[in-house]
Amino acid sequence: MKETMGLPDAPHTQSDLIAEVFSRERAFAAALKQRDRAGLESILAPEFQVVVGGGGPQITRETWLENAVVKAEYGELEFKGYRASVLGGLVVVDASFEWTVVRRPAGGQSQRYCVTGDVVEVWEKRQGNWQILWRHTTRVAEKPVL
């Protein structure tokens, strides 16, 4: 807790915590776009995993990082309906997104897609930095961009 004139500051409000996490969301999107593995690693908790909705797979942190940095290239991200709630020491984010992605399959031709979907993330502040612990994503649509 910071001090001002010898008095401790008031604890962070829920709005402050949500603003901090939204800022980290933007850093996360920038790190993806730049294929910045170190930046992504600082945002993803060691136990991070992604669960894909509709009976899809559970993806480990290492697999997700490999896919994000080597096998795909991310373009513009737009959040729609971004909501966040503070639950104890956690912030849970619920949002819809639209993202431009270029996939680079091994031995195949790269293809650009517009991906829309929904995401739920659980964030926790550790050693002064917000990290994503868990993410559930559901792709609503994936359309090739010509």
C-alpha cells in the first residue's frame, strides 16, 4: 500500500482493479500482435490453461504459447461487451471479441481469418502484476478473409 503524507492510501476500488486488468488485456493483445513470447509469459500464470467451449480441448500454457508465437499471427482485436467482476482477489472478465488471425500451418499456405467469439478469463494479481490463470473461449464464427 502506498503512503501519502504518512497516511496509507485507501484500498483500490473495484473500478481501479478492473481498469488495471483492462490495461493488462491491452498489453496481452499487443504482445500477441508483436509475437512477444517474453511479454506473453509475464501475463500468463505458470498454471495457465485454455478450455475451448463446445467440447473442445484443454490447452496447456506451453502449447498455447507455441501456437500464439510460432503458428499464428494476430492482427487487430476489438472487445465488445467487455465486463469484469471482482471476486475476492480475482477479477473475472467476460467479453465478446473480433480478431484478425493469420494461421501458418506446417507445410501449408497461410490463411487470414476473422474470428469472433466469447471469452471468460480469470485474473489474479501476483507480485504486483495481473496474470491470467484460466481462460474459456468459444468461437462463434471463423471466416476466411480474402
